[in-house]
Amino acid sequence: MRFFDRDKEIEFLKEIFVLSRRTAQFTMMTGRRRIGKTSLVLKAYEGETLLYFFVSRKAETELCNSFVAEIEEKLGIPMLGSQFRFADIFEYLMKLSQRQHITLFIDEFQEFFKVNKSVFSDMQRIWDLNKGEAHINLIVCGSVNSMMNKIFRDKKEPLYGRNTQMLKLKAFRPTTLKEILQEYAPEYNNEDLLALYLYTGGVAKYVEQLIDNGHYTSEAMLNAIVQPNSMFIDEGKAMLIEEFGRDYGIYFTILSLIAQGHNTRGDIEGILKQAIGGYLTKLLDDYELITKQQPLFEKSANKNVHYVIQDNFLCFWFRFIYKYNYMIEVEAFQKLKAIVQRDYETYSGMILEKYFRNKIMEQAQYTRIGSWHDRRGENEIDIIAADDLTEKVDFYEVKHHEKNIELGILRSKADAFFKATGQYTAFARSYHGLSINDM
């Protein structure tokens, strides 16, 4: 699959490249595993001399030997000796950048925790002493979010506050997924587009895996995901066990319950028979895997809270792969596919709402976008989009099938919203139905 999207991110990295010719730049880049961080940097600096250091869990000397080889190959500068510490290499490059411009990209930066934790304090010292005269474009990235946050956002850590730039890479937008299918499968239908969004969430590697292997239809995608030796089967575990450490079991259980629709704290605690406030806080703030959803204009920060898994793939993985792992262990893949197909229309309705919410956000025409429901659950509005500048508010009902949309009912729900919140009563208002036909 060719390189898609990322125009803004590439422009950002190119601007940093220009800045670094005048003054040292230190960019911290994050983004979940498989999102395309490495591909982005390599694409942005195509045609430029780029030193690429990949940090794997090896002895520091062995790692440094590969870094020295990269320097010798890319810069044509021989480095004598074979016993190097990373601090020696970094100091050498910082001093060299006082005479020539250097771009250094360190991938999986957080792995230095396992290699040699003193690397971070060494880098702080070397950076602080040399940045004033250096012309270096230093980019570090990592896919273990909690560890990257600890390195750069924990005041107790030596590299706290040292980065001059920050870039968080997100998944492909809905319009990009449409562009990909239009190019590779122009005969696609909207069910295929919804499936691509549902299964991958726009994560570049997952999209590439399906597209490069010709899995363009919703049926073909499911067959590719739920089969022996599929990379998707173990992906959730591989991605999150390191994040969670020894407590991964309780985190997995909480995420699985949320994916199944048990999305309030009280509901989850009732099932687990234990308090989970600390776990939810970490899932929200440290791991950034879930988000709070409350009705628009809910006055209390702690009432009417529903938790949602942000990542579409992980939501699917916990809802079906993790929950029914016992079927996978006995290779009952056809049974598992039957369960996904059985629950698909109901489950995909939630994803369809998310798709349209993100699509509306892409338009950048509104100052506030959200949903609303009353506390008794009698009135629920899928999407409310308001613009304070033009004083207009749009209400949307989302249904898989267009025939199920009833705008009259949506109007009555909007009346309940106005009465309950007192908001937007003077705004111009309109009512819309969205179905899979509108993707």
C-alpha cells in the first residue's frame, strides 16, 4: 500500500528540520503501536541524510555498535574502537552538530529503560551543555505510551521539559479510509468501508495488512482477522501487556467489560465485586485507552459517566477476540466468526455513530460536538453539533438502515434537550438522519 495522508504532520516535521538548522530541536513523538510513526519520519525526510537508531533490548555495547555503523555509513565518518556507551555517541553527535547539521531519529526510545536507565540522565546533561551551539534535529518516538509520558512529563525524570516539540500521531481519518478503498477497490460499498473502520480504526499497519492482501470486502476482512496465524489474534495482548505489567489481568477484564457494554463504574464494580477507581484513572490518564462520555452540559463531572474504548481495533479485540479466546484455543474459528456475524449489526451501530462524529469533526464547522441523553434513558440524541459563532445547532440520528430514521422523534428528543439543559434555545436548528448510505 502506498503512503497516504499525513500532509500536516509531514509539513510540521519539515518546519522543524528548517528550524534545527538555526537552533537545536528535540521532538518527542508518540502514537500507539502500528500507527505509522517510523514511516512518517522516513517519508518526511526522504532525500535528507537521516541517522536512524532503533533501540531494541540488547546489551548497550551491541546496540552502540549498530549505531556506530549507521554513523559511518550515513555520514562517512570513521569512528575508531568498539566499546561505546550511548552517552559517548550522543555527545559526539551533539558536538559534531556544532559544525554540521544532523538529523537523528531514535525509534522505540522508551526501551532504554531496559537497556540502561542512566541514558536519560546522560542525555539531559549532554543536551543542556551543548544545545546552545548545536544544529541538530533530534526526534525520539515510542509506542509504550505510559513510559514515554513518564520520560517527558514526570517532573522527577531527567528529560522532563527538555523536548522543544511534541507530535502525537493519530489514526487515519474516515476520509482517508475512503480514499484508500477508492484507489484499491473502486467497486467497494459502504458496508466494506464501515468494516474497514470498525476492524482497523484507521491504524495504518492494520489497513495495510488487509489492503495489501486483497481483503477489500467486509466478509474478506473478517475471514482474514479470524483465522489461524492471523496477526490480529495476539495483537491486543502484544500491545498492552507491557503497558500494564503484572496487573494486566484486571485491566484486560475491565476493558473487556467496557467493550461488551458494561461501561459505567458502578456496573463494572458490581460485576467484579471490587473498587476500580484507580484502574479507571490510569486507563484514562496514563494509558489513554479509554475516554469519558457524558451528555452535553452535564453539570456534575462524576454523574452520567460512560467509559468508551477509544481505539476501534482494541474495542473489537476485547469484545470478540479476548472474550472468546477459549474458542481460539480449540481452533473454533468458524464458530467465532458466526458470533461476530450474529452481533455485527448491533455492534457496528455504535461504530457508525463514531464514524459520523469524526466525519463531522473533520468539517471543522462546529464549536461543540457531542451526544445527549436524559438520566432516565427515555431520550437519547446520537450527535449534537453546535456553532456558537453562527448560532446554529444540528441534531443527528444515526441508524444503520435509512428506513429506521424518524426525524419526528428526533425533534421531540431535541425539545427534551432544550427543556433539560436550557442551551441553544435561541439558535437556528436543523434535524438530520444519517445511515450507512451517507458514509
